[in-house]
Amino acid sequence: MNIIKDFLLQLTLISIPIFIYFTLVTEKVQSHKNRKVIMAVLWGISILLCMSFPVSFGQNARLDLRIIPLLFGILYGGFWPGVFLSALIILYRLYFGISIGFYTTVIVLSISLPVLLYFQKSFARSNKDGRVKMAVGLSFFYISTGISIFGLLKGFSIDYLKVQMIHLIFVLAITWFFTMLNESIREIQKLRSDMQNSEKFRVIGELASVFAHEIRNPMQVTRGFLQLLNDPEMPNKKKEYLQISIEELDRANEIIDDFLSFGKPTVNHSQRINAGNQLQRAVSIMQSYSLNYNVEFKTNIQENCWIYANPQKLNQSLINIFKNAIESMPGGGIVWITCASTEDGNIMITIKDQGIGMTKNQMERLGSPFYSLKESGTGLGMMVSFQIVRSFQGKIQVNSEKDKGTEFIILIPRVA
């Protein structure tokens, strides 16, 4: 029973460095060189503990599992960790006195160390199965060499061979188990690292898509007005069109600032504004764009539609919805726009088109990232619009029927 306890203690002394390394070192130490140094120190401590608490049996017979931390230190660490651990074993064995055991240790390491170092590069290039087979094979070579050298120096006996065979089988099984454990943990960490990198690239991709989508809207509006300015038949509108173009370029610049400050604390620029005035401005901005689709705006906007909101953000949300309404009518049509107070203390903005409409399933997915009914759409514009309205403590309701059009109802709390 005591022998079993001693072997379990040896297993624990080998397990602790593995879990310390993978749970603490790999998370906080980025340098590969520093990781190797820490790994060598951990395996060195494991070797010292294994040699300090060996499995004792018979008359002064001692066995330990120092081969496993030595083997892992060489195979995963390389040349210098292997030399360091081998020297540590020899010096610590010398501390117990010069005996047949000491000579056996020196001779076995002198024979085995070059072999282990020779196979280290092949081990590093191998896959998981190859590494497990190589570790078990080298462990077998080391133990067999030790049995042979000790038998030649002290002599062979039946009892000695029985104990050594049990030791050999036990070491091979433990080597197989810990190599599999070590490789499995390394695979899990690699998968987690790959997933983290994949998530970073996904977020970057989403941000790039949102950025491109939101910048494209003011650019298209500005381009449309600049085209109208080139028309000699519209001299009276030039000043108005120039002003709107400048405002849209300013809006594009504000969107860029928003993305540059992404992830940082943002300042709330909301203020008391008239939603009706913002609707009229958004209609004016989209007027030239709607002409390309033969779409007409019809408005019914009441006075005193005061809300607390960021005007630039509200315009951004309205323009996204207007743009979708216009593009849903490739053959032309009418977009009805209203703004009025409700009895429950809200300002209700409705935007209704005569477009292709949506099914119930499509309406449920509306506002989800990368979901769009347009072939070249990203779905991010509508997602941004929903988020903007929610930031004003409001909500968006959508009513739609396939081939009969869509109605957006925006409800935002009214202020006095």
C-alpha cells in the first residue's frame, strides 16, 4: 500500500508543473525564450521533488519518475534545458553520496542525453500521434539503459528484474498518459487562440462594413448635389445645395470621429430638437437620390414635435430608412412621411413606402447584422438605425406585407 502511495505522490509531483505552466505561464508570458526558462525551472523542481520522495522497497532500493520531467524538458525545451536538467540530476544525486546509484545515473545520462537531444527536433516537427510514440519509445530506451547499466554494475537477480519490469511498464504508461495530456492541453490552447484571433478579425470586418456603409450615404448625397450644381438650369438652388453638401461632408467627418473613438467613453451630445425639422432636412438631403429612382416624397409634419436626441444621429437613422424605402421601389413610387404627437407622450414618425415588402420571417430578422434583402447590402445600416433610436429611449415598429410595401413607425419620448 505504501508503494502505491509513493507512486501517486510521484504522479502529483509531475502533474503540478504541467498545470502551472498552462494555466499561469502561457497566459502571462509572451516571450518564447522566457517560457522555455520557466519550463526548465518547473521541470527542475519536479525532478528534485521526485528524487527527494522516491518509491522505496526492499533493502535501500529506490525508484522514482525523474525520467518523465527530464524527457519533457528536453523534448519541449530543447538543448539548454536538457543540459540544465541533466546537470541538476547529477549534482543532486551526488548530494546523496557516491555509490553504484550515482555511477549508474552518470553513465545512463551520458548515453541517453545525446539520443534524446538527437530526436528533439524530430519531436518538434511531428504531429500529436508521432510525439506520443516518440516519447514512449525514448522513455523505454532510457529505462532499459538504466536497467542494463545497474545490472552490469551490481548484478542481475530475479527479484531485481521483476521490480524493474514493473517500473518499466509503469513509466511507459505514465509517459503515454502525460504526453497525451500535454498535447491535448496544447491543442485546446491553440484552438482558443485561433478562436480569439478569428473573433478579432470578425469584429474588425464588421466595423469596416459599418464604417463603409455609413460613410457611403453622405458621400452619395454629396455626389448627387454636386451633379445638380453642374446643371445650368438650376442657378437659384446652388447656395442651398452647396450648404447641404457641406453639412453632409461634416456628417461623414463626425461618423469617422465616432469610429475612431470606438470603445472609448463617449460624450452624450443629445439636445432638445424638433423632430419635424430633422425630417424635413433628411427629405431634402435624399431628394436628389430619390429622383434617380423616380420616387416622390409626401410629408405631413405637425408642429412642436420636440424630442431629446442627437440631431446628427437622428439624421443618420432617418437617411438609412429613407434609402432602404427608395431602393425597395426600383420602378418608382411614393414615400409617405408623417410626424405627430401621440396621447401616450411620444412623438411618432412614420415612413411608409410602396416597395417589395417583407415576409414575417424577414421582419423578425430586420436589424440583425449582415442581414439584408439587397444583394449588395450588409444589413448594418438598419442595425445602426435601430441602435440609434434605442439610444434615444425610443423604439421602431415595422409593419410590412409582401409586394404591398413597408411602414416604419418610430416612437421617441416627447419633451415639453
